Amino acid sequence: MSSANSSSGRHRKAKPMSLAVRRAFIIAAVPVTGALLSAPSALAADKSTKTTTATQSVAADGLDPAEQKIADNLNTRAQNPNLGDTFSGIVLDSKSDKVIWGHDADTALMPASNAKLATATAALTVLGPEHRFTTKVVYGDGTLTLIGGGDRLLSTADVTELAKSAAAGVKSAGLGSVKVRIDDSLFAEPSLANGWNDSYYDDQVSPVRSLVVDGRLSADTSIDAGKIFAKQLADQGVTVDGEVTRGTASATDVPVGQHLSPTLAETVKKMLKTSNNDIAETMLRMTAIAAGKPATFEDGTAVVRDVLSRRYGVSMENFEIYDGSGLSRADRIPARTVADILDLLTDPRYSHRLRSIDEGLPVAGEAGSTLGPEWGRFDTPDSQCAVGQVKAKTGTLTGAIALSGLTKAADGRWKVFSFIENQSSADPAATKDTLDGLAATVNGCWA
């Protein structure tokens, strides 16, 4: 197992500000039952103790005793056969950017849903955390058109309000019946990403369209949304003629209803907490559009790469993504790169813009998230002591399991970690338990 020194050298550009300022704070995690991750004030205290930490003795390999203990314990636990032979991992100290431990950290593996971290970072950077998506209803030539605007959180209640507004407009014009169509032309015709297959449409993701209600999985979320809209119109006393159709609204159509989504920040948090593939793919396309590109897999991922490399200096070496969710089996990201993306969360320059990623990371033991007890996470002797102390993004595909996030270690300093396993022959639940144990080890748990 590699030592810290064997994984030295960051790819990201050197920070122009001092490390003391750079590491002044990190956003507090969502409270959960049991021990809680430290509030922002704790990092202020962490900063104030920097002098004390710096005077500690340093181990021969460049690690102080607390860091050496993490490295030694990880070297032991990473020998677990549940990890198989294809494993990439790294641990960084968030204040100094020192590599505390690494194993094949530059080896590009399938990241699974850890790819959502890249998607979220690009979306928040291009669109901004306060951005809202707009769903519209327009009228023309006896037809009401529901226009999709990329709102993945659009609900039946929202569509009901749109129907009420549209019905009022129709009635005021003296009309008693209308045709209904949907306009989802904002996105290109749905296609399979490189590394996807048709089976994903059964239960993993829907064909990506710009209109969907209640986050439903279906072959045509836009037509389904149109049917819900038509039903709500009928409930308002407006007769709908014929079936819901697809078409493009005219520039001369009259606006009769509009709904604004929650902020992008709220959408990002929802996506990360539940690892929602549909939100991720819609977000990828809306990011492409905001960057002046077509709403496709290819253009969306090109924008992600450009934002990470140009805006943040994250290395694109061995970085390959073909979708926004990480469902693609062709995606490849090294653990070092995932850690570098997470490390941005600890930089004060980006705290406002990227705050929702930090707040959206599942917390160990947090019910309703992908690290909750209902998923059997952090419930073994190796990891239970880290409940409430680790926040991390999960990732699961057949043959790929990942866990990457942040935790405050026993030395009182925040650590960034990324662990990615591919092709282990062990039971996936056992591999997840092992990764939970590695994260707990970074936190300081050692049975």
C-alpha cells in the first residue's frame, strides 16, 4: 500500500492567497442524530490553533504524528480483500493541501455517482446558486402550450397553479375549450450517452427531457406532464380537445402562466442527498445552454471539463466523463481529481458559489440520504463511531463503488478523501462497509 509520499504532487494550480486565509472556514454539515459535524466557528478555532499544530514533531516521511496515524491505519485497513485489486484512494489535509495518504491516486476508475460533484460544480459556476428555472404556459390559435424549462423539481401542485392561471386567461377570452401541447424543444432529442444502455430506462433514469412533473421515471416525461396539466385544466372547468401533443410554441403566443423553480442551490442539494440521476442530467444540459452550447451530453460534459480546468485549475489528466450523473460505464476519474474538486469547498473564494455542494453531501447516519441507515451505511464496528462526523458523496454501479468527502480528523483539522473501487468480487454491501471504514479511519475511528 502506498505511502503519502508516493502520491505527492497536486495537479491543481497553486492558490494565490495564504493557506491560513484559504482554510479559514468550511460550511457546516446538516445536523443528524448523534454527534454533529463542527459548525463554521469550529474552523475559526482550527485556524487559531495553527501555530500549535505547526510546532508538533514531524514524522520522518513528512507527516506529523496525527497524520502518520491516519496513514498507518489506512495502510492496514486498505488491505481488506473487499476492495479487490483495482482501488484508488487519497487523503488530503484541507489546510496545508498535504497528501497524507494515497494509493494509485492517479489511476482513472469508474467514479459512478461521484461524477455528480463535477456536474454540480460546473452548474453552480456557470448558472449561479440563485438561478431559477422557468416553466411557462402560452396561448395561441386555440392551443395552450406547456413549455419545459429544465425544472426537475416541478410538482403537480406547481402545475395546478399554472393550470389555474391558464384557465383564468382562457375564460376571460370567452373560450370554453382548448387543445393542449407540450414544448420540450429546449433539449435535443433524448439519446443514450456513451456508456449507457437501454436497461437504465427501467429504473435508473428517464430519457432526458426539459419537462417532467414530480420527478417521475417514464419513457416520455414531457407528455406525462402535459397530461397532468390537461387534467388540472379540466378540473378548472376548461374542456381539453383531443390528446396532448408535442410541438413548438410560436413567438406570437400569449403568456398565460409562469412558474419559477427553487434555486439551483436547492436543486443541487436535492440531487446530492439522494444521488438523483435525472436531476444531474437535466442540470448538465442547463449548464450547457447557459454556456451558449447545445443541450447535449457532449456539449454539457465539454463545459464541465472547461469550468474545472480553466476556472479552478483542476487537472483533466485521465479525466473522462460522458454524462452528468456518473451512470456511464465509460466515465473515468482518478481519486485525486475527485478530491481536488471537493477541496474547492474549503476555499473561502468559492464558499458562496459552492456552498450547496457542501450542504448537499450526505452525512453518515443521515436518514433520507444515501448514507442513511436504510442503506446500511456506517453501521459496522469499523464505522459506527463516525456517524454524524463524515459527509460524503456515494457512488454505486455494478463493478464500481466510491465514497468521497470531508471529515474533521482527531487532530482537529479537516481532511478531504476519495476512495474508488472497481471490479471487486466481494459482495457490494461488504465493499461499501469497507469504504465506510476507511472514511471513519480518516475521522479517527480505529477499533
